[in-house]
Amino acid sequence: MDIHLRLLGTFMCLIATTTLQIAGFAKPAHVPSVSKFRIAYSEKLDAATLLNAISDNPMFNAPWKELREFWLAKISEDSSVQIAFNRWKGRGIQLAYLLSAIPENDLDQTLERLDNPKPMFSLIRQNLDEPAYENIFNDFMEHSSEVKLLFNFFLRNGFTEMRARNYQALLDSTRQRLEKNLENIDVDKFTTLLEIFSGRTVPKKELTIYVLAFSRPLSFQLAGFAIGWASETENWAWLLTHEFMHKFNPTKSNLDKLRDLAKNDTFYKESFERIYDEFNEGEEEEFVEAASRYIMVRLGLNSKLRSLRSMKFLYYSSKTNRGGVPLACILFNELCKTEIHAGSFDYNVFIDRCFRNGTIKAGQIQQLFQQSIRPVSGMIGMSIVSDERGARIERTFKDYPAEKVGLSPGDVILKIDSVSIEGKSREDILDLLAGESGKTIRITYMHREEVKLAEVTLR
């Protein structure tokens, strides 16, 4: 399973949603909750992901211009460090995955492990639950002295002090925001669903989240049931669920079927190339996406239609002007029709059955995708940002309904169908601005201090 690196393109055509209630797992009132989230900091993992932040890959280095300039100048002064850096730059998340298997989070203690690495490698091997990490694990065993050299170099040049001085406030605020959001999750139910879909047991029913500084803008999966959290996204619940769900490993048979589908279905071929080539995702991505969206619905963290609205545009490409995860949408709809309980559900068997019974069939993916997203098929054609009065229009798209009725960038939406949107979240506002093609929405908005009314028919 390739490392999950997320660059989600966004094309803000807005569609609506309603709430779907799906019963969760019943839990006797007298049984105390045993599952929990454990949130921690890790100097070791921050040192590893620094190798991404200062690499030449814009996917990683975009937020870190000054940091990168400082460390590249230092690295250029030492030829042996430069050689080691050339091998490991841009591989920080993969290295963090491996290092997360050892308990120490202090960089000095990690360096002690690297003095005698054999016991460390044995521990990593025991926790290596992702086949795609075999290659980097082999590289690490062969070149661990280079990682040791780099970590020593970071320490000598003030990494620990810099991290505490410049980034501790950021780490603390991220942790506080995450802790507040996690209050909305039933951890026992969440853990049970993860176990059902991944086919694995969550050790001690404990889910670890390491709040990191230098992996921004990417959160990612770690060894064991843990993730590295570095996101400020509004869609925190989806990201949390999605990253944990990367513990699911598709069978070779299901991956072969996925590749065959891309060969034999012209419509799906575009999606496959966009998601797995342009955005460099692992080929389990759509399987994981379908499951994580379903889990969110089961937990009451999202509605079915809001999930479809998101999946309709995921991985939007400015190169092709296309977006969406068709296979994920089809699987998600099938999951929502299925009785899923612990001990009676195998996700790989479910995926295989969908291929075998024609639920997923070459030559019909476009039709099945359109059927899946029909409830969210209407588009208004504009993007919005939060505003203290409601929502400010950031952009309208040519020839779409918003532009045609006179809405323009800078206008502030006040009401939607007589509902005041003051104080509502962006996602809630998008829900109100949405629906099936043909639906008409009444929008009250402020244009240059003048209140106006527009009727918009989605298409």
C-alpha cells in the first residue's frame, strides 16, 4: 500500500444534502467505554518529516520556504550530510511510518536505538503491516547510518530548540482543536468499525494521534493504529477516518480487478490515471474512501448525501478539468444498503462480490457513477468562503447558474430559502446551496451594500 499523500483538488460547484440516519452498534449502558484516543507529540517523527519539508518536492515544501533555505544552506556545508540527505529527502513520511513502531519519541533516545539498530529493526518488522513499505524498510536497514548522521546533524544545528521556540504554540493549538473535535466521536463504535473494515484488531483499543509540525500540509498513516496529524482542514472527521482506514489491505485479486477495470472501461481509465498517477495515491485509495465515508455516516459525523457531494469532486485536476472517485461512490452506495456487523463482514469479500455480480462492471462505470450521485447532481457554479454575515462568494464559474443570475465575487450570501446562514459552517451552507438538477433556490445576498434576491435553478 503506497503512502497516502493527499492533494485534494477542489472545484466548488455546490449541491445539497439531507441527513441519513443509520443505526450504530448497540452498547449496554452498564458497559464502560474502553476505547480511547491518545494524542502525543514526537520530536523523532518531526525530525523525520523535516526531510520532506526541506525536500525539492512542492507537494511537501510549499509551506516551508524559510525553513528550507536555512537547512539547505547548513546541509551544503557538509558533503557527507549532503549525500545522506540526497537519499532520504522527500521520504520523511515513509521513514516516520517505520520509526513510529519504536516507543521512544525523544530524538536522543532514537539515536541510541540507531547505535545498535538490530533490535529496532526487529520491532519495526513486527509492526510492518503495509506491504508497500518493504522497499523503504530494506533501504533503512542498509543505510541506517545515514539516518543517524542526519538526525545527529539536526541536533547539532539546533533542531530541538528551533522546534520548541517556533512551533510549540502551533502544535499546542492544533492539539487543542483536535481534542475538541474528538469529543464528537463515539470511540468504541469508531474502533469497532475500523476493526470490521480493516480486518485487524486495534491493540488495547487505543488509537494514537501524533500531532506534528513539519509534515504540513499532509496527515498520514503510521505503523500500528496511529496517524500523524498535521491538518487544519474543516473535514477533520473524514481525514481522521480515512487515514485510519488505510490499515485495510486489498487482496491481490481485488487490485488486479481494479487495474483490469481501468483497461476495459474508458470512463474509469481517466479516473484511474488521475487518482493513481497524477495524484500519486496507492491503488487502495477508492476502497478506503468508500469505507471511510460509510464509517462517518455510521458514526453520525456526516450524511450520505454530503458524502456523495464530496466524492463527486475529489481529486479535481486543473489539467483535465475532471474530478470525482467513481468506484468509491458506487461502493459507498452498496455499503449503505448492506447489513454490516462484526464477525459477519469481510470487506475484501464484499469488494470481490461487487466485481463478480456486476455491481461494478466495465463499460457501465459512468452510468453507475451518475446514478450514485444523482441526488447531488445539481450545480450552482461558485465557490464561497466564510464571512461574519454568512458566506462571501469567492468565485463564479462561467456559464453556470450563479453567474447567469448576476451573483458575483464579493457578494455576501445572507439567507438561503429564508434560512439565515449567519454562524453556520461552510459545509452546512454548501448543503443549503445544493440539490438535484432542476431544483430552484432563493438566495438573499448583499451586493455593494444593497440587499438583493436571486432565484437560481441548479443544473
